[in-house]
Amino acid sequence: MRYLDTYKKLNLKDDKKEVFDYLIDTLKDSIFTWDYFVDFDKVRQNMVEVEKELNLLNVLIGKQDLEKEFISLVKEYPQVRKVLPILLALRNNKIKDIKIVDDFEELNFESKKSLFDPTVGLNPELKEDLLNFFKESGLKNIFEDKDIKNCVDYCFGVEVGMDTNARKNRTGQSMEKIVEGMIKKFTEENNLEYIPQATQTKIKEKWDFEITLDKTNRIFDFAIFNKSKKKIYVVETNYYSGGGSKLKSTAGEYQYLADFLSKQGIDLIWITDGVGWITTKKSLFETFSKNKYLFNIELIKQGILKDIVV
């Protein structure tokens, strides 16, 4: 541990336990901005891809002989079949993995992906299966009772709901955005260079530095290069708002990565945050005790990178 300037500024001793307590005490409750909750650009793009077919489905709303009208529509416009899953908040690429039970006595189940494939001919068996889907899913009643006023508007809401599943990815993106702002300013002020989403190829092309990876698809969140020292530092970031058993293994994985890189003369800087770590302090402290470059956002804000890299 050699971050005496930063420690002095924070009135901390050069003591692992005291610094770790500071790290835990300054974990961020949140890094979320309003654009974290829904990616409306993505929602709009998804809607553009299915808007025509959804508008065709609008003709079914309130029809009397709905089953006949439904089969007539999918027969005349086969492409309508591909958008039917979204009415149930299902992605087409997930349909192939879903097996539907259509015989409760024998509990027989099978894939129904052909129902939503416009290239598959509409034979009598498929018509019967489509009608069964339409009725058993509840969609027939929804159209019959006019619970849906407009399929495009309805599916816009469905897309918003499904987009919440991507929040986990956006958490990582938010953390990377915060850290990149700090790294960009830091490297500019100290005549250093950095690469976001640093791959083995990018590092070789920019700095002519060979790096061996533990995984062929490994992408580091950032890589920083000190030209005067001819030394590379790779940076990994993450944020955990909630605890869980995964965090214990996460701490171990980053310790392994730090050891793997150190054999190549490369230092790993792991910047992690979030109150989720409070429930897994013991595992994090074990890694902190071995990994000299484990920090949270607050320690980076206080300038600890300068003590390491410059």
C-alpha cells in the first residue's frame, strides 16, 4: 500500500482495515439517472420493425366472427404471424426454447415456433394450432372485448415493460460512464492515454503491447498507458445495488484476474461500488487484502489513481 498522499488527505492511516472500512462506508446507494429505467430509443426501434404488422392486427378489434377473421387475416398477410408473440410479451428468438403443453392428461409438450414463422404453410393442422393459441392465450377475448384500442400503442407499452429486463446491463453501462469521465479527465491532466472497451487487438494496435488473455473474448472496460513508464494498467468496473451469493465468486474472479495479469507486468485496477457489497464484506475484504488496486468511486474521486499510475 503506497497511497500516502491520498490517505493523508482523507485522514486515514496506511492500514488495510482502516482503508477498507472507508471504502465500505463510502459505497454509493445509487448511480442511477432517469434514463436508466427505460431505453426509449431501443423501444422505438423495436416498434418500427413491427409497426406495419401490428396495424394490420387492428382490423380484428371488436369483430364479431373473430376466429374466422383472424385466420383470414393471417392467411392473406402471413407476416402478421411473426408479431403475435410480442402481444404476450415474448421475443421471437425465445419461442424456439419454449415448449407448450397441449395435452394435460399426458402432459405432452412441443415447440410451437412454426406458428409464428410466415414461411411455414398454413395447413389445416397449423390453422387449428393458431386458433388454439389465439383462444387459450386470452388474446381472442382481449380483441373481442376491445380491451386493446390500438395494437401499436399496446405493444409500445409491452416493449417498455420488456426493456426493464435490460436494466442489469444498463447498471454496468452507468458505472462505466461515470468511471470513464474520471479516467478521461485524469489521463488528459497527466499526459496519459486510455482506451475504452480495450481488446487484445486494440492494445496491440495503439501501443504495440502484447497481452495474453485468460479468455479469448475478454474485453477490459478500460486500459491506461503511461508512456514514460511504458506500463499498462487495465481497469474493470461494476456496481451492485443488491447482494447475493454471486458477489462472493465475483471477488474471487477478480483476484484471479489480477494475479494472471501481474505475471505479465500489468496491473489490474478494479473499481467496484454499490451497497450490495455490504452483505459480502468478508469476501470483498479477502480480495482487498491481496489486491492493492481495489477501489470504489469515492477513492477514485479523491485522486488515488495519480498515486498509482503517474
